Amino acid sequence: MALPAIAPYALPGADELPVNRVGWTVDPMRAVLLVHDLQNHFLSAYRPGEQPLTGMLENTARIIETYRRAGIPVVYSAQRGGQTPEERGLQLDFWGPGVADDPEALATPEAVAPAPGDTVLTKWKYSAFARTDLEALIRKEERDQLVITGVYAHIGVLMSAADAWMRDIQAFVVADAVADFSRADHDMALRWAAGRCAVVTTTDLLLKEV
């Protein structure tokens, strides 16, 4: 039930993206950035200094920096350490006890860490909307777009994108600013999102819209 040891793989390039079913574009006045689950507990499954970890973190850092400068709200999802079996619910059956109550495991790498003015939400389930104030925050800001970066693409990233769609919030999954268990899982998540609930884009394409 522990996280797998993730073998290195190359992040997808712009010429490898699936075909998007819709033609949405990001509007800086409508967007919120979600930095999804970038805690050391989850990142420890990757080999340090290798892809996809290095590229995902570098691209996410670029997006965070640009979005902060543009005044776009930046929201982090982060699981709480030492959850009880009741708090874990069915996640306990699939993934075990989860993040330890340990500051290092709970921390986010410095290059992509929250800064003053960002929002950090305690996350309980796959979707960043489940049992959180994410939708209320988006509505309060009078925005209706969610740009998603982080891990893991075929689990929480994809479920958050689908949940956004069900709330009439346009989702954008940044293909080279998310990472997964494998390139096959990564590609599957992008194909499903592009065809069902989101626009799949790249960091370079995304930043041209700011």
C-alpha cells in the first residue's frame, strides 16, 4: 500500500499533447493556480535530480513566480500528517496511513513553497475540492478557471480537474508541470482530461497567456 518507487521518465513535450476537445484559454483575471500535493512525502517516490521530478518542479516554480507577479491567486493543497483511521477513510485501504506527522515529510520544496499571500488548504481526498474551501475561495475571488500543477497526474490532479468541470470551473492541466507513477499513467491522465474535463497545455504555452 506504500507509494511505488517511480522510475525516471521524460515529461511530454508540446508535440506530444493530446487533442483538446475545447479551445479554452487562460485569462489572468479569471484564473486561480492550484499547486497540488507537492509535499516531500509524495515527491520521495521519485529519484532526486532526475526527470520527471526536476522538470515538473522547475516548470511549477516558473508558473508560481509568474502568477504571483500577475496577482493571480496561488492555492496549495497539502495533506495533514498523522491522520486517524477515521480521517483517512477509504484511503487507508488503498494507500495505508498516509503522511507521517513529520515536518520534513510534510514540507514543500523551497523552490515551490508557499509564500505570504498564498493559501494552503488541508486536503483529505483525491480531489482538492473534497471537504475543502477551494470552490468558495474561487467564487469569492470571482474567478472561474483553475490551472493545476503537481502530483499525481492520474489521481489527485485528474480528480481535481474533473471536479472543477462538475462545478462549471474551467480546468487547465499543465502537462509538463505535473508528474505521475509512470509515463503511461501520465499520458492516460492527459488524454482523459483533454477529452472529458479540461484543456491540457504546457508551461511555455500557459505563460504566453499571462
